[in-house]
Amino acid sequence: MERAQLVTRVNELMEIDRFEDYCPNGLQVEGREEVRSIVTAVTASIHAVEAAVERNAELLLVHHGLFWKGEDPRVVGPRRKRLKLLLENEINLVAYHLPLDAHPELGNNAQWAQSLGCSVEGTLESAELVCWCELDEPLGAEELAERVAAGLGGRLPLVINGRQRPLKRIGWCSGGAEDYVVHAAEAGLDAYLTGEVSERSYHEAMEREICFFSCGHHATERSGVQALGGWINQEFGLEHHFVDEPNPV
């Protein structure tokens, strides 16, 4: 399949023009024109690039690409190594950041809802990326933590229990979205789940009386890129292989 045709189709699926992002979405590094197989990964790390080389893939599809606003633009250090390997092997690098978080079916947040055993009932008006739902039955913090862990491959979340009551209305946003806990609390949610945690998150959760779950940035963003890779496989018949890393963050 032609790279240009594939990227155009996925750009449309991800509705990249809807988002003001911190990075370019879509094609970031140009490689071979013909694509037969793809490797997906959370981040365009050297591990992911080497895996794409090893599998002779023509395209590496990731959530976290190589170029971010505000970063040092020089091609030195790890960025040089990654780019050198991509260019030498003519591997296309394609990345989708916020569009992949937000997609209603394939996105990180939609896929996380499935692993939690719930459906997205809506998003917060003040924070569109935060999804929410009401659980069928209220859960204690430990019970919800176990459900989260079961859906993320056994990784237990860090829990800041600012709400000493059963949890019914929960919200979540994958990745580094810890500051949305303020919006979640103001919207009347009982619990908020995200990837990362900051020192200030403790005080916000305790003083706003909301239960905060830090579930891992990498762990909460593994499923979206896999789902997108699976969609490409079904839609175009391209071989797809997901590459994971033991990233504890």
C-alpha cells in the first residue's frame, strides 16, 4: 500500500485538524513509499526503532513521536540515534498524540474504559479529554484499584484516597493528565484516574475530597496504538506487530 494513501486515511480517521497539539500529528519521518507491514509502540524509543528494523517494517506507528514544542530542536544524543536508524533503514515514523487519546473507539481513553468494564457516558465540559461514567455498583478505593490493575496487566495504581466513601462516579484520562483532577472534582466525580502524579496532586485530591489514582503513563497508553494498528490490519491487510517496553513510569 502507498504510504501517502495510508497516512491520509489514518489522518482523516484521527481527525488531526481538530486538535491544537504539542507536536506534529501524522508523518514525522519519511521512509519507503510502499508499506507492507507496521510496528506499533507507545514511544518512538530506540527500542521501538530497533524492533521495526529487526522486523523489516516499513512504518513505525507511535503515540509519542520525536518532535515536541519547547524541546531542544538539535539532532543530538538519543534523537540523533533514533533518526539515523530510521533514515538508514527508510522507515516511516507516524505519530498521533492527542487525537489518539481522544478517538471515541480506538483511543487510549476509550480502550481504557473497556478494560475497566464500563462505557463512556460523556466527557467533562471543562476538560474534553476526561471521560466519565457511573459504575453499576459503588466500589471502595481498594476494589477499584484491583479492577484498574486487572485491566492494565497487573500494575497496581498509587491511590490518594481523598474521599472516604464508596466510589460511584469516576473519570479518567490517560497519560500525564494529573492536573485534570481539579476539573474532575469540580464536576462532582468521586474518583479520577490518570497516568502520572505530581506532589501537588496529593493536596488537590485531599482538599477537594476526591480519590486520585495514578496508574502509569505508559501503562494507560498501551492500548490505543494497538487498537489503531489492529484497525489498519483489518482495513488494509497490512501486517501489524506491537512492541512493548518494561516502562514503569
